[in-house]
Amino acid sequence: MAEGKKEKNSNEESVKLFVGQVPKHMNEAQLLSMFKEFALVDEVNIIKDKTTRASRGCCFVICPSRQEADKAVNACHNKKTLPGASSPLQVKYADGELERLEHKLFVGMLPKNVSEAEVSALFSKYGIIKDLQILRGSQQTSKGCAFLKYETKEQALAALEAINGKHKMEGSSVPLVVKWADTEKERQARRAQKAQSQASNVPNVDSQHPSLFGALPVGYVPPYNGYGYQASSVMFALYGAPGAYGLMQYRLPPMQNQHAFHGIIPPVNQGNAIRGATPDLSPNMGPRNYAIPPASYVGSGYPNVPALQYPMAYPGGMLGHRPLSSSPGSVTPTGANSNSAASSSPGTSSGGQLEGPPGANLFIYHIPQDFGDQDLANAFQQFGRVLSAKVFVDKATGVSKCFGFVSYDGPVAAQNAIAMMNGFQLSGKKLKVQLKRDNKQNNPY
DNA sequence: TCATATT
């Protein structure tokens, strides 16, 4: 259906919108015709999973101008819910688009006594200044740099090329620095860099515990974890709760995963707590998964972590609802069967947002701050097959919002989880565990 | 405090 002039969209004028709450079954043609009712649209690109190519439930919409983009936003954002979506369409400028349209420059090496007016006078020669601020400290003292926005990219570029490294302000011996301002993404990357370099200031395990560290595979290089910092579970065992290391997420090397110990297994089942291959381990496995060589923990108790404080070892074993248990002689003295430990449930997922059937999805609040998806899954897997477990985190900081979801494959597990876990005290707060609100009304478009 | 997903 996409006919008409389809000029290349790298056009400076065109604007990219991000659209969320797009049902995964919709295709680009359908979305295009929908958005065309409200604005000129050049293109729709569904955002797909890199490997499965399945829709991720969102798309980009390219509009030929800012005006058209605004029309689409105003007409659609939070205004309509597509059939199958749980909440209204989210339509906004894609990440980086606003910045791209701002033509923002950074000016460095400003003498501290230079005022806005003086900077403005200089830069106005190259175009219309839409915004200008000198960065200042607590006493309003200049930090010697400024941000500056022009009306057009051409003006900004002209100023950059004319002034950067060439123009010296009166009384200054060094020329001004003029660059494109960092984008939000660049700043985030920088923050992450910094956080990482701080995180690597942890005690040196090698030198302090050479024998234990030496138990790791020789020459083994753990996979990159996205933070440039490798932590071994042995370190966790030595130093206690990894939450002390801040926001970092840790990933265990695959070899160690083979022995990953999932914290909520009753003692009597220790023998089962050594997992075999663990296809269900998320690559984002949270810090509370301890890979401990069997000899290190059998008979020596558990790592001292919150995950172990659940109402798991119920001496009457009334918790033992185990849909997955093939239970060949799996009834143990505690009643909690071996499934939790031996589970090979390939469907268990902690990352995705798979929903279970009605009545099988839980909303959980007051989750401990340092819990991740996998921790949540671990905490709730004893009540049934966990289809997904998700702790929500702040997009910018990665800090947990302390609420999340657990989905089971059936309502019985959910009810058991509510019965056992609602009000359960964890890290000083009582979990609130209730059925997730059902958002799925039938929505027209 | 109820599934937020940025090729």
C-alpha cells in the first residue's frame, strides 16, 4: 500500500516517532494506514527481536516534518488502545530525535568572567540563538562552559567551524572549544563507564584468597557482562550479598551455571539443588544466583542471602504444589518435592513478559530493592511453574522500583503464592502479593 | 503500586 513519493528518509526534516503498545500481530502496512489517518507518514518500521524477528510490540514512524509528527502524537498518544494491547498507544519522539532537532552545541574554555550576553554577541553572528546557558556552580560562578542552541543545523555548524579552536575571547590565551553537545545516550554511556570503573574497585580476590580463586577454570574468560566487570560467584560467597556492590548485574560464566544453586531449596533437598544444564537461566541472572561448587556448600549451610529467608522449608510441606513434578518418588520429608531443584522446565522465563491465563498473574509490591527478575522467579517458583517474573527498574538508573509481576501457568499456583507470600516479610518490608489487574478490555479502533 | 518496548 505504500505508494506515492518515497523519498529517502534520511532527510533532515523528517522526524522519527517511537510508538509503544503496538500489538505484536500487527504489520507495518496496517500501522501505516492507521497513522495516515492523522498525519503524513513516510514509513513505519516495526521493532523486532534481533533473533526471532518477532515484533517487540513497538515501532518507529517516520513523518516528513515536525509538524506532521506532532499531529500524529497529538492524535494518537494515549488516545487509542489497539485491539490486543493492554494500554493506550504511546507515541513520542524517538530517543535522540529531540536532541537531533535542537542543534545543541557545547562551548568550552570560556573565561569565567564572560557573561551570557558576551557569548550571545559572538555566536549570534552565525545564526539565531534559541537558547544559551553558561554552566554555573553554587555561587553562580561560571564553570567556563556553556550550552547553546541554534535555530538550524546549518547555523550551528557554521558557528562550530568558525569558532572551534580559532576564536579567543578577549583576555583569553586559549581558543574556545565548540562541539556538538553530547546526546543523552552518550551521557548514559559515560555514566555507565564511570559506575563500572568504581565497581571494579572491589577488594582483590586474587591476592587475598588465592586458593579459592584458583578453583576457577584456568584461563577461563567469562563472557562480557555489559559492564566490563567480571565477578565470580566465588567472590559473592566470600564477600556476602553482592547487593553491596551497588547496581551492577552479574552474570555467571556458563561453566559455573552447571552448578548454579538456587537459593530457596529446603535443606533436605540439598542433594537436588545442584542443577544440571540450566537452559532456563536468564543471561541477566540477578546477583542472587550463586554458583557454588558442591563441596563448598554441602554441609556448610547456605550463603547468607535474603533469598534463603523465604517460607520455603515448611515442615509440613503444605507448599508442595508442583505441577511439573514427574515425581518419581519425589515426595520428600519436607513435602517440598525435588522439582524446584531438579526442574528442567525449559519454559521458565524471568525476562519476558509472558502472561499466564486469567487468574494466574500476580502483581507484587515491596520487593526488596536488590531483587532482580531471577530472584523473583526463585522466590515464587515453589508454588508452580513460573512463566515469567519481572521486576521493574527505572529506565535511566536501573534501580528497582520494587514492584513486579510473576505469571504462572494456572490460577492454583497463583492462589497458593498469594496465600503464602502475601504479607511475608522480606528485607524489613512485607510483600504485597495480589492478582494482577486485568487490563484487557476489548478496545475499539 | 499493575507488563516501558528505542531497529
